[in-house]
Amino acid sequence: MTALEKFFPQVRLDVDRSLNELIPAAGTVPSRLHEAIRWSVFAGGKRIRPAILIAAGTAFGAAINDLSQSAAAVEMIHTYSLIHDDLPAMDDDDLRRGKATCHRQFGEATAILAGDVLQTLAFKAIADDDSLAAGTRIKLISLFAAAAGTPGGMVAGQQLDLDAEGLKLSIEDIEQIHRQKTGALISASAVAGALIGEASDAELEAIGIYSSKLGLLFQITDDLLDITQATETLGKTAGKDLAVEKATYPGHFGIEKTREMAAVICSETREALSPIKRDTALLASFADYVLSRSR
Ligand code: GRG
């Protein structure tokens, strides 16, 4: 078993414990809202963003107790984005994480509210995390707000992606969408872990470069999976990108060339860790893991 294979189940335990504490019980009034939130959060996501946050934090010597709430917070932001992305007004999807999407199960209005409140719960989790100094909490809130929002973050990236449907984009424009829509939150996860671990400015810069390459790699391999894998394996509808003419690397370069480019970005991601004189083996293995998903 690799170090990463041992690490993932431990992360799931820690993060799911925090999520369970932070999210009101299913029976809490209004129960439909809390059932909907729990339906989506505990539907079996891979917990990649929390894992990256915890791996980065651990590399810089942070204790798991100082990382768990921020790790849960990023998973809540991510899950909110998936719930809203699946809505009829966006991707109009029936399946997510192998289950009915939130709006299919609970109705569109409740799904919108479930996404809204997951975002506010995420920021509350960081603000209330008394294992962290007040200044660290403010830095984390600012970091995640920028990554999730606009102008350089996820929501702005989603708008760029919607605007691009059916258009032939340059590779620079495709990359920009990827960096914002998917990369920004992945990158913020790694930087958050490093911040909690009190990394130096130079180390934070290196982690920023590493994680922004990792985020790009993640979206490229996700696009490859959308083409090459079946719906049952993905737990979400396969082949959607092609159907709605989404701006993707495989759409621009074809599958084989995209695979080659992904391998190059994977090496660059690993190399970006070289200025950091800490144990970064786990962070390096994330790049291999992300690449291997598309093989
Ligand atoms: C609607 C505000 C808003 C933002 C949408 C996240 C996102 C932005 C769109 C999701 C569409 C999508 C499938 C993007 C590809 C990359 C991605 C975010 C995949 C899902 O992440 P995983 O694979 O999912 O980590 P799990 O379910 O394992 O957590």
C-alpha cells in the first residue's frame, strides 16, 4: 500500500467527523434543508481538496487538529459548487457522486438553499476555529473567498465556462477557465494548509506554483475521464462536455496529445516542490495520483 493509499482513508475519517459536527443534524428544523445538505456532502466524494490541505499542512508541521476544520470548510465550498453546477439552469444533471443530484432528490429551491448555506457554514467553520490564531483565520477566509468567488475564482470561472459553450477558444482561454473553475479551490487548499503550518513566504510561493499546476492537471484529467469513462464508473453523467461543446483540452488537442501534455504538467507539478526543504513526498504523490486517474 502506498503512503497516499494509507493517507486517504485517514483524511476521510477526520474530515467526515468534522463535517458531521459542523453541519446541523438531519432532523434539525428545517429538516428538508439539512437532509439535502447531508445527502450531497456524505454522498461519497473523494475528499481530494481536504486531502491536499492536510498533506500541505502536515508537510509544514501543522497538527491535524489545526487542519480539520479548514479541510471540512473547503469540502463544503466544493460540495456547494457541485450542487449548484448540477442545477437545471447550469449543467442540468441527474447524477452526482453515484446518487441522484440534490435538486432531483429535494427539488430545485431546496438545492439552491443547500448550496447557499454550505458556503456560509464553510466560512463560519473557519471563523469559529479556535485552534487557530485570529490572524490566521482572517487570512484563510480571504484566501477561500477569493478562490471561490470573483474575479479570479471559481464562480467567475464558471461564468467564463458558460459563456464559452459552443465557441472555439484559444488554449490560453481554455487554460484560464480551468485555472479558475477548478484550479483556484485546489490551489487554495494547498496554500491554506501551508499557511496553517506557518510556511515562509518563499515556501508559500512554491506551494502556490505547485498547487496551481496540480489544479490544472486535475481539470485536464477530469476532461479525459469525461470522454473515456462510463457514467457508472464516474458516478456522474459521462460525455457531457462533448454534448454541450465545452472548452476542454481533449476537445482542443485530441485524447493522445492531451495525455502527453498531462504527463508533462505532472512532472512540472512535482518539480515545483523542489525549493521546499521539507518532506514533500506525499504532495508529490498527489500529482502522480491525479495523472493516474485518467489512465
Ligand atoms: C456553480 C459556483 C459554481 C461553480 C461550479 C466545481 C464547478 C464550478 C463545476 C463542477 C463541474 C465539473 C465537473 C468540473 C470538473 C472538475 C471538478 C470540480 C470535478 C469534481 O470534483 P471531484 O472529482 O468530485 O473532486 P468529488 O465528487 O470526488 O468531490
